[in-house]
Amino acid sequence: MDIPDRLELARIRYETAKEVFERGQYRATITLLEEASQLVDRDTPLGGEVQIWLVTAYQAVGDLKVAIALCRQLSRHPNIKTRQQSRRLLAILEAPRLSLRPDWKVNIPDLSNLDESQAIDRKGSSALRPSKPRKPRPLPPPPPIDPSQIDTRENNFIWVALLGSLFILSSFLWLTR
């Protein structure tokens, strides 16, 4: 097999491995990435990317020792981008684990057998009838304002504003003559 064919096959395995990783099939991802790593020169940028994903896949399956060892190798990779990524990953992988109190955790129930549940278990949910959107209740109208309740004694500002406006208007007229 010549080099362009090997490189194309490595790219195909690499892209397939990323898709498989996103589906949560980490063991299959490791297999595909190891095959891609064998087909490509590890000192190239593509070889570095493949190995970075391999570190992530090892970490996903819980094999931290292998992930850390590979990450340390990649910290001396010829490609600067690969070196930077590996150093960041290494800092994450070697970070101390924090202990969590049980009340800080949320237990997510296993829903893998949800399709096999009985109709009686789904009481209250209906796939046949969609729920109707609720209309908001209209607010009651505000009570009418009684004019006798309005305090008109402290409206001196209106007179001051009216006199000020008249002064400005008359001075404008006097200046325009």
C-alpha cells in the first residue's frame, strides 16, 4: 500500500473514530484510533491529532495511566499545536481529584429499559392527546380614580412653569423685532 492510500485510510479511520466516540463507544474508538495511528506518521500534525483523541478515548474508558503516559510522550511532539494540547490535557489528567459529598451528587436513573415499560407505568402521560397551552388569565381592571381624592393644593409647579414659558416666549418675540 503506497503512502497516499495509507494516509487516506488513516483519515477515514480517524473521522470514523470521532463519530464513534461521540456515540459513546469508547473501546471501538480506541481500536479505530490505534489503527489510524499505525497508518500515519506519528510526528505529523495528523498523527498528533490522532494521538490526542486516543488520550481522550483512554481517559473515557478509565485507563488514566495509559492516557497520562501517552500525553507525556505527546508533550515532546514536533508539532507545537499537539504539544500545547497535550500539556493542557496532562494538567487535567494529573489534577487532584476532589472528594464529593453524597448530597452534592445527582443520581440519574437507568432509563435503558424505558421502552419495555408497561402503559400503567406511564400514567399521566399521553402520546395520543397533546397538552393544550394555557391561556393567561386577564388582569382585573384597575379601580376608577375619584377626582375628589386628588390633592390639587400643591400644584404650584404648574404656575411656575406657565409663567416661565410666557417669559421665554415674550423675550423671544422682543428679541426678534
